[in-house]
Amino acid sequence: MKKFCIPLSTLFILLLWGCTTAPSAPDSDTSDDAAPAADSTLPTEPLSPPPVHYELDGSGFYRLLMSELALLNEEPEVALMLLGEAHEQYPRDRYILQRVAPLAAQMGNLPLSLRYFSHWTEVSPHDTDAWHGVWQLALADIDPDLAIDALQALLDLNPGYEFYTPFERLTEWEYPDLDRLYSAVTQSDLGQSDNPDVLLLLGFLAELQDDMTRAESYWHSLADQMQSRRDYYAYGEILTDLNASNGARIVLNAGTEVYPDEPRFYLQLARTWLQVDDQVTALEVLQAGLEHSPEAPALLRFAGELAFDQGRPEAEDLFTRLLDTPEYSAGHYYLGRLAQEDNEPERAFEHYHAISDTEWALGAMQQMIELLHASALPEVSARDLFAEQRDRFPDLIVEMTEVQGRYWYDIGNYEDAFHTFSLGLRVAPNDFYLLYMRALSAEPLDRLDDLEADLRLILDQDPDNTAALNALGYTLVDRTDRVDEAAPMIEQAYQQNPDSYAIKDSLGWLRFHQSRYDEAVEILAEALEMQGWENEDDEIVSHYIEALWASGQQDKAKDIARQWLERHGFTERLQELANRLELNIP
């Protein structure tokens, strides 16, 4: 067992607690003690020590103490073993059960946890926490009889108890078991309950049974039990999360009648309509909310986004109004997008540049890069803009250098690309994307040592990284004489992703350099077909032509070159190849 590490102060407190608590008589009945406040889920942390240790002697206390130390040392398996031993020694000790039952559930041993919770109800039949645990675990164990007994006992103790139902478990039940639970609940006293959580359960069960009429009846009854904004919103949110859209609308619409100025109700209502892909009604709901709360930022933003997605003209007005709220950055972002669509790049740039919220800064940077690619900002220096944005948003330095470096790489400015990716790597030295892109930028700069160092750093951490294996293997084949060293890298990359035409090209080029020309021709022909003739990248076709020529198929090599040139014209690479092989293509 690993040696325990615990601060002396904590150990002293635990020992002091053990020395000062007085054990009660072995047969003392603790079942009538006041139950702790109900929680909505099974406890995942040990409960606070009670004022009295029921039934425990020194040996039991030792196991409890050691279980606490095990939990503090993040060894829950050891704690569970020790608590299990303590329970065997003192099976009626409620405090041990309070600790071991939820810990077993937390460890994923649901049958063991159910056994402990059930024993807890026998030891302390008036403890709502115990019955609550049995209820949840019975649902997980698909035991409708035990579930209904536990729920009945729970609500007999406290009719208004706010219990938690793991609804995701119910969706896993087979129809016969679900029908038994539904029938048992509706035919018991629970069927007449006005407890909101019971009504929520009944409505959900009815909906699972496709009994929509009864489900809506329960939803209306649930709405009648709501007593505050919090109630309407909480139950509306639960129903939305359960995809019980009709129930959510019934509860939330009732909430808007009582509290028409509550923006959250309209936001949640709109989401229920989006669940059924009805953007039009969702927007109408948000606009109704804006009539009561015209300056609510969340309503303006959500309504604006839906209007933007639908191409509605009111989007501009909604986002303009958003500029006067704390959500102004969102307003600027979407107004920039609208300006781009209207072919007004300068106005779009002004909006993107006005953004100060990190949530929108990266998206704005990407849109400004799109404008730069389109040569729509002749007065803007990309280098100055990029430096300014990195200074303004230091928390986004990694993300900023990723998109900025990619811009330089895409336009063929490999020096600036290499420099920009290096800036990001100062902050995140093991970022795979930055390392990979800096390696790609290093190749055209003939910085092969840097390329290899970056790719090997990736492979040191992820030996099966397909992209790094392929990039390093291809470079060693194409730019060095280390073909034997490259071969296993490319072959592994191909084995991991045989559907990549880039990796297939690497494999074909490897076979060419191994003088296995017939294999190279076959593989490169497949790679070119996978890439498609519409793709203007001439690397694969150049390899294919060269392999055909080396295999003695000069006429076919000329024919392939001619077909490519008719589609795309000469490139520097193809011109060099034609001159070297003396293709003599007119």
C-alpha cells in the first residue's frame, strides 16, 4: 500500500475527534434522529462527522480514520475496503453506512451501493437520504418494485421532499418494466400527489409511454405547483434537457403569464422550438420577450443570431441595439459579418477591430484574415494588425498565433509563418498544431533540422501521430538520403490512415526512391484519383509522371502531363520536371 501523506494538523484533529466522542450502547436506536438536508443527487463526498459515534470502539474508529486518510490520498478503493470491513464489524452503525453507501456508488459498484443503502433503510427507516439512495439505485438496477417502494417511503416521510430522478436511466428501461413502474406509480397514492417532482416523473413516464394526453395533464398540474421564478425556470430547464418540449412550453408559458418581464423564460422557450428545428417560432418567442424587456442583452443576442441565420433584415437592428449593452462585442462581430455580406470590407473591419471581449476576439481575427486573403484591406498592414491583436488579447496568444501563422503559411510567407508559430510555442512549447505547422514552414526555408526537431517532439509524446509520421517520413525521402529510416514511418502512417491521398502519395514516393517503380506507379495513380483532377496541387501528378517515366512508360507520362496542363497550365514544379525529363510537351 502506498504510504499515506497527511498534514500533521489534520491528523491531530482526526485523532482528537476520536478521543473525545463517546460511544453509545451497542443496541442504541438512531432511527429517529433528524435526517440531514436532502440533496438532489447521491452524495459523492463523505458526510460531516456526527456529534456521537454510534457503536464504535477503537478498532472501528481505526478503520474510519484510515478510510479518511485514504480518501485524502485519493485512494477511494482502499477507503471502500476499510469502510466495508468496518460495516461488517458494526452492521448497524448509521455513520458507516452514510459513508460507505455513496462511496460505493461513486466507485461504480452500484449493486454493492444498493445493498448498503437498503441496509441503511433497515437501520434507520426514517432517514430520507437512505430512501433517496435506494430510489436512484433501483432505477439504475431496473427494479420497478423496489423503486416504487423507495419512492413511497420517501414521500410518506416527507410529502414535499425534493427528490432527484436519474431520467437518463429510465430511457434505458424495456417497455414491460417501464409499464410496471408507470402503472405502480399511477395506481398508488403517488398518482394523486401534488409534489412537483412526482408530477415531473409522471409526465415523463407518460411521455415515454406515448400517452401524450396524460403527459400534458401532468405538465399542467406541474405548472400549477410553481411558486417562484426559480421554480418555473428550473423545471422548464429540466424538461428542455429531457427533450420534453411540450412539457417545457406548458411550464414556461405559465411562467411568462405570471412574470412577463423574465428574459430567461423566453430564452428557454426559444430553445424548445429549436429542438424541433422551428427557428421561425423561436424568433417570434424572443421578439415577444423583447417587448417586455427591450434591453435584455441575452434576448437581443439570441434573437439577432436567429435572424442572422435566417437572413432576416431585423438582424442589423437587433445587433445595433446590442452595442449599448455589455454584450457589445457580439453586436460588433455580427454587424461585421453583415457588412462583409454587403461587400463593405472597411466597415466590417471597423466592427471587428472594436471587439474587446475574448469570447469574440478569435472569431473576429479569423474574419479579418478572410478580408486580408481577399485583398479587401489594402491600407491594413497584416504584420502590424497581428502584433496589435496579440498584445490586446494575451490570453489568446496560442490561438492567435495559430490562425495568424496559418495566414502567412497559406500566402507563402514562410519566414513570418515560422516566426509567428514560434511566438505561440514560447507559451505552449508542446502544442502539436504549432509544432507541426512550424515544421511545415521550416521545410521551404531549408531548415530541415528545425523541421525534424519539431516533428520528433510530437512523436516523443505521441508515437502514433499519423500527421507527424507522414510529414517526417516524406521529408526524409524527398530531401535526404535517409530512405531506410523514413520507410517505417510512412508505412505506419499508411497503415493508420490508408484513405489519405497525401499519405498514399508519400508511400508511392517512397517506393519510387526504393526503385520499386511498378509499385510506385500503381500507388501514385490511386493517390491522384483520390485527390481528383480538379485539385490544382501538382505534387502528386508530378510524382506520378516521374514514376511512369522511370518505369518505361514515357508515352503515358507525356499523356498525363498533357491532360494536366490542359486543365491547369504549367507550374514551376511541372516546368522543371518537363525540362529535366525532356518531355517536349507543346
